[in-house]
Amino acid sequence: MRLKAIRVRTRYWRPGTDYVSEIVVAVRDLIQEGDIVTVSEKALSTASGLLIDESTVRSGSLARLLVSVWMRRIWGGPLGRLTRLRDATIDRLRNFPAHEGAAHKQVALRCAGFLQALRHYSEGGIDGSNIPYSYVGLPLRNPDVKASRIRETLEDQTGKKLSVMIVDGDTTYTWRNLHLAPRRVKVPGLVHFGGFLTFVMGRMFGFRERPTPIALSGKDIDPDWALTLANISHRVRGHGAGRTVWDMTEALGVGLTGVTWSMLDRIDHFPIVIIRTVSDE
């Protein structure tokens, strides 16, 4: 048996997009019985309007301290080296923006808590890549409900039995049968014990790194296999305008908050990847 992955291009899903209808139109002529339809959490979050404009956020003293000391000196120094971050990433952390960075950390403290705010990126699923201006996307509320709605609509429209997986690009770390998720998710077999420690442990000890399935609907899938499928879908999908905010703004040739909706509309987006088991016979 082998796997076939089909990435599906769509328009950029701005806030207010009926993503269920978009998914049905995009995949109904492609899917087969037993397929696993994987969808990017970021795309669903943006379509659902789960955004915060950080330019309107007033940062507190703790958020500013996290930027000036924790991000620039600790992550941009010993902790960055301990966790084997790339030199370019460490350099970016050393120059973490004071004003915008403090507003971002204030959002992280408010929405994800202190231990998540200690992460150097994607605090509790908060992310600004592939989103314009000063907006950041929040993690989905009840992603399992959304996965079930997508699956049930697809099955009703196509008459085929399917599974649906929602995938976050943030990393789960695996050691043997222990799967340490970056945040608490309802996928059986994935555990979370708090904040930045998952990332530090996983990187220090060289645990296996894979993107995180945050919701599954349909056929039961072993957690290790679910992580493998999430990894395949994430690699095939690509990073849209950029893997990080820095990558996105550099690719588009603008400042930190200079990305616009129209710029993102022009980028190729593949929020859906269909994974299919194919017999060698």
C-alpha cells in the first residue's frame, strides 16, 4: 500500500468565507471513497474571522518585559542555541520588534496564558503568517465540531464515506509512543503539559517533529499515523505567502505590517490536501 496526496488550490479565504461550501466545490470531483480530506487550521480560522488587530492592543509591563529580556536575550541567546534554532531565527529574535512584539505578547498572555506566551512563536496556536496588516489569527474554537460538519456535508453531497482532519503546522514531538502536542487538542493519544516546555524538550532531545492534527472526524486513526498524515499534508500544502511573518514580509517586499489583503489574494493557496491509500496491485 502507498499514499497519494493531492493538493487543492482555492482562492484566499478572507473573513466571512463560507469555507464548507468552498471545500465542497473544490473537492467534490476529486474525492474517492475512503479518502482523508485535510484542511489547514489557519485557513479555517481566517475564514471564521478569528482575528485580532494587534495595532489596537495596549501592552502591559509583563508583555514588554517578555520582549526586552525573554525574547531578545534568552530566546535570542542561550535558549535559542540550546534548542538548536537556525542562526537566522536567533538573529530575528535578538531584534524582536519592541512595540509590535509587546502587543503580540499581550495578546498571547490574554488569549493563551503565561506558559504559552513564553514560546517564541505560535503561542497557543496564535499566528500572523498569511494574514495582513497587524492581524493575528487565533486557534479554532471546537475544531472537532467543524471537522464533523465538513465531513458530514461532503458525505451528503458526494455519497462517499470520508475522514476529515484539521491540521496545525505547529509541531508535535514524538518519543516512542509519547506524543507531546504544542497545545491541548482532543485527538486521542496526543498529550500536552504546558506552554513552551514541549518545544524546549522536543528540540533539546531531538524528538521526532511533525505538524499537529487538532481534530479528526470519521474513521478512527492511530495517533502516530495521524501525525504522519498531518506531516504529509503540511509538506504538500506548502506555506502560502511564507512560513513565518518575517518570511512573508520579505517575500512580498514590505514592512512588518505592510501585507495587504490584495497581496494575499495573488498568492497560490492550497488549504486542502486529499490523502488517499493506493494499492500497489
